[in-house]
Amino acid sequence: MMASSWDGSNDPGSQSDDSFHFDRLHIEPIYDAFVCPLTKQVMRDPVTLENGQTFEREAIEKWFKECKESGRQLVCPLTLQELKSAELNPSMALRNTIEEWTARNEAAQLDMARRSLNMGSPESDTLHTLKYIQHICRRSRSNKHNVRGAGLIPMIVDMLKSSSRKIRCRALETLRVVVEEDDENKELLAEGDTVRTVVKFLSHELSKEREEAVSLLYELSKSETLCEKIGSINGAILILVGMTSSNSEDLSTVEKADKTLENLEKCENNVRQMAENGRLKPLLTQLLEGPPETKLSMAGFLGELVLNNDVKVHVARTAGSSLINIMKSGNMQSREAALKALNQISCEPSAKVLIEAGILSPLVNDLFAVGPNQLPTRLKEVAATILANVVNSGEDFDSIPFGPGHQTLVSEDIVHNLLHLISNTGPAIECKLLQVLVGLTNSPTTVLSVVSAIKSSGATISLVQFIEAPQKDLRVASIRLLRNLSPHMGQELADALRGSVGQLSGLVKVISESTGITEEQAAAVGLLADLPERDLGLTRQLLDEGAFQLVISRVIAIRKGEIRSSRFMTPFLEGLVKILARVTYVIDQEPEALALCRDHNLAALFIEMLQTNGLDNVQMVSATALENLSQESKNLTKLPDLPPPGVCASIFTCCYTQPVITGLCRIHRGLCSLKETFCLFEGQAVLKLVALLDHTNVNVVEAALAALATLIDDGVDIEQGVQVLLDAEGVRPILDVLLEKRTENLRRRAVWAVERLLRTEDIAYEVSGDQNVSTALVDAFQHGDYRTRQIAERALKHVDKIPNFSGIFPNMGGA
């Protein structure tokens, strides 16, 4: 009986198409005595029974076990002769003979394999040869030495270049078997560019090649000396990390990739690469559990990584406390590494985690500390950057105490120290500390504390001076801070700007830059917009700077779509309109302001801006500006010069008839125009203002009502003004404003306007039958302020709800 397969056909994993008979390669035949009667394979450990029959030890032991389990007597499986004993006697002589025969034949077969492994061999021969090499390597470790000695490893590597996918896959599989548990073979395989070639297979589209390549790399990665080489190949770790998170890969391939990466963690450079490619766990583990020098190295590398915000939060939760402890207690080198790492992970989402971990106290101490242990300037800049990142997260720092004194970041002495540092350090740190103050003044809960500290320190002028800083980041931070402060200390900032040499012109220059709309420009416009609008000196200075002409050109350009849109477009336009409205507050005092309004037809521009739907502040400010301009219409209206009467008319006055003058304004009784006298009626603004009375924003409604009120104010023809409102269907909307009672201020204005409307008998008669209006007026009469009650009383008299002889209040005529 001849056992003939050399390709591992008794391997349960082999396939029938791989079977290949190597009888023709034997230099000696396979003798029957070599073959186990049970397995029909050449024996490795022959043993003899008491009856002289020889079997493979493992096979006969299995036979005896089956007999025992089935309750049968022990018999020889070949002769069926009953056995008295299950004793097995090793057949050493036969075993040695088989081993010698096997060695001679395997040597011959390996030689044949060498000759078969070339690109010119048929595919089937090459596949069978590779399978045979796997078979003999699995049979004994010594055969792996023989394969290496026969020079087969480089030849198998050459098969990776084959055009046959089957050969490439079989070669990868064979190499894995050859190097399993054999460090020498691994070292030999890793020579040259072989590992790089294997890595290339990881990106192949065919999954079988990827699977085999990963399995081979996993085996190679068990050698610590090869870990560095694998990691040094460009893209190797990136691809492996990608495979571990892939949903399209086979599960076993994903597991092998993951285990390979775990092995590669032995090399520090590989850990860094993994972190760069999103696998942070090894780095964090070594940061938390490694020896001091490793912790320092990992912290330093973490400081160089670019992470997204989700990862920053994860790192902050995992390692934030450890980094803060290093920052507090380590030597200068360790503190530097910890600070740089904390700088990388500090952001808006991770701020809360770092605050809870106690970052504020050591940060503030590092910034303010003096003496031998103080940080060098470059690290103070890092500390300031971290603090700026944390503060700009929007947390309520008024309620976060730290340090032994339980201070907060907005405690007066802390803010004073920040201001002192800002005035006594370099631009880089100044910029970051200004950003800290920007963050603190962004919040309504902390801004007033910062304002108070700035006022008490007298730092306003020094902060304003940064507007002229040559460094853009510093200038932007300064303007953003002043923008936040302006609603709360506008007059102080206006005084500082008026008294300065170039800060105001610096702001105007920022606005004039035609590079789209930047954050700096939006902040500069917002700052100027929030300064007191009635500050005549500041307005004059802006006139001298040509600021208003610049603002007008920018507004027009935005309206025409000539300026590229950005996320700062809305605040920029709102600020521009508010700056422009400044001139309407001083036209009665400043001839240059009046000339500007006329020359540029500002009334028409503001009327146009009433229709910027969705921009409530623009509509509100535009309506207010129109109110200011319309208030001056009665003073600017010109009465026509009448020709003097003739001689006869002088003598016979009874016969003289006053000439009829046409084209006079119904409301102002003179020559009016929108451009010259800002007449809302002539400018056809009434309908647009009436439309705003139905606005959802109460501030827009109030501004529109105030502008309309100038048409029925003292000094104009009130009766004609009422008629204009009637023509524009504006009476009912004004009554509705009164009925809605949205705010006290709006009710006061509505009561005033309604009283003026009710002076017209037809309106009074119609309203007298409207119980809702009467009720609203009674409510204002009973619960309004002193002036509102007076006006409400007069209104009620118009509709006969209060007798005219009441006389409780003296008549009050003004708005």
C-alpha cells in the first residue's frame, strides 16, 4: 500500500484540486512497512502491538479508545485478533528508518520545488509546489530550517510578483506558514523590500489577497525587531487602522489587523503614527501607565497632534487630569509637554471637562507667578492660549471658584492682573489675554464684572490703543473686546477715542478694507455703532475722517450685491446703518451733518432699508433715523416768496385777492422734498412705515410708530397729517398697536398717537363705538404713567367717555 501525497492531503484544510502525487519525485519508493494500516499515511511515531502489528501511535490509541467507549474487547484492527494488553511498544528502528527515508526524499522534493518556483512554470505546478512547502513546514519545525537553507524563501517572495492572483495568494499564505514561530525566517523575509510589497497587498481590491497579507503581517509583527520596520513603511499603519474600522472587511481580517496593531504598539514611533491616524488608545494608555520618560514623550507628541473636537473631548476625559497634574508638579520639561498637550485638547466642547478636572487654578498661577519657578515667556503664551480656549467656551465663569481664595476669573483682582499682564508683555501673550477678556465679556453674567474692573483700573485708554497694533490678531482681539464693552461703557470709550490721535482713524481704516467682510470689520463697525449717538464731538470727528461717506458706499455696495457675503454680513450691515443714523441726531446742530444727509439723499436710503425683511435691527434703526430727519422737516420747509401787491392793491385793499400757491406740502405747508427737507409724505415713506406696525418685533413697531408720529406732531398740520394716515390705511394699525399692549413704552406712544387721531371728528365718532379701544384707553388712564394718563384722559374726552368739564389734569400738547 503506497502513501503518495506530499501536499498535505491529510490536512483537513486542503482541497481536492490541490492534491498532487509526488511518487515520481521519490528517490526511493514508499515501503508498505512505512505506512500505517489505519491512516494509510507514512508513520511518524510507529508503535507495535503484542501480536507484532505496527501502527501510528495516535491512530491506534484512537482505535483503543473507541473500543473501550463502545464496550468491545480490545482487538487488533488489522487481524481482529483479541489482545490481552493495550501496551504499545515504540518501534525505534522503524521510526529512524522512516525519518532517514523522509529526509532523503524531502531533500529531493525541496530540490524539485526550487526548480518549480519560477515565472516560467505552469500555474498548477507552482500552486502545488507552494502547497507542498506549507505541508512540510507544518510537519516539523526543522523543515522550516531546511526551506531556509534551500534558499526557497526569496523564491517564494518572487512569486508575489506573479500575474496570477492564485499564485500571489498562495505565496502569501506559504510565507506565513514558513515564518510561523521561526524568528530566523522572519528576519530573512524582512530583508529588502519584501515587507513593503506585502503592505501593498493591503490596498488591493481583492479581499483574499488582503486577508493573506494581513495574516502574514500579523505573524511578522510578533517579532519586536520587525515592528519598527513595518511601521516605517509609508501607509502601513494608516491602512491597518482603516481596516479595523471598516464595515466591508471580513471579521477575521479586521481582528487580524487589530492584533497586528497591538503588536506594533511595542514601538513608540508606531504609537505616534497610530495617534496621527485616529487610533489614540495606545498613546493614552502609555501616557497614563507608562514610565516617566514614556509619559513625557507621549505628552509631547500629543501636543503636536491635530485633533477634531470630538477626539479632544475624549482625550480630555481620559487624560486631562493626568496632564493637569504633570503641569502642576512636574519639572519644566514635563510642564512644557503637559501645557502643549492641554493646548491641543482645549476647545469649546472639552472646556467643561478640563474645568472640572481643575485646570483654572494652575493656569492662572502659571500666568501670574513670578520668581525662579515662573514659566518662560513662550510657555506663558501657551498657558494664555489654553485659558483663552477654555474661557471662550461660554461657561458661566462667575460661578466657578478656584484656588485657596475661591476667586473667579472675573474677580476684580484677577481681572486687574490680566490687565497688568496685557500692558507689560509681548504681542503674542497680549493677544491671547485679550481673547480671555473677549470670552468673559461675551457672557451677560460676567461682562459687568469685567467692565467694573476695567473702570476701576483705569485701563480704558490702554485698551483703546491696541486698535493701532500692527499685528492683525492683536488688533482683532482688541476691537472685539471693545465691541463687547461698548454697550456698557460707551461714553468712556467715546471719550478715549475722541482724545486719541489715531485710534478712530484706525477703526475707519479697518472698515474701508475691501476684502469681503471679516470678523475684524464686523467688530469695528459694531464698536462704532454702540457709541453714544448724541456725542456731537465724536460725530464731528467721524465727519472729519470721512467715515460717513465710506459707510454710505459700503451700505450701497451691499444692497447691490457687490460685496461678497459672509457669516458677518448681518452684523456688519446692522452696524453700518446704526453708524449712519448718528448724523440724523445732530443735523440741527451741525451744518456739515445736514449737508451730508442732503448730498447723499440719506432719507431715501433709510426708506429703502425699511424693506430689508429679516433684518429687524436695520429696519428699526432706519425708522428711527427717519423719525429724526422728519422732526426737522418743519424747520427746513421753505415758504414761497409772495410777489408784493401793486399800487392799486395798496390803495384799494378791499379789492385785493391773495394769490393761490400750488405745490405746497399738505403737512408742512411749505415747499418740501425728500432730499432737501426729508419730508416722509413727499418721499412716499408712509405706506412702508405703516406696514411695519404689524411687525413681530416690538422694537421695530415702536420705531415705525415714532416716525409716523412726526406727521401729527406739534408744528405741522395735524389735520392733514391724520388725513395722510387715513389715505395710507394707517389708522387701524395704530389702534391695533394700542390694543395689543405689548410693552409699556409702546403703549405710551400708541396712546399719544391715538389721541391725535381722535381730534378728527369722523375718527372719534367711529372709535366711540369700538369698546375695545375705549377699554384700552381707560386702562391707560388708570394704569399708565403720569404723562400717559394725561393724554389718555384727553383721548377719552374725544370719544365722550369723560366729561369735558373734568379738568383733573391740565392740557398737555406735546408728544
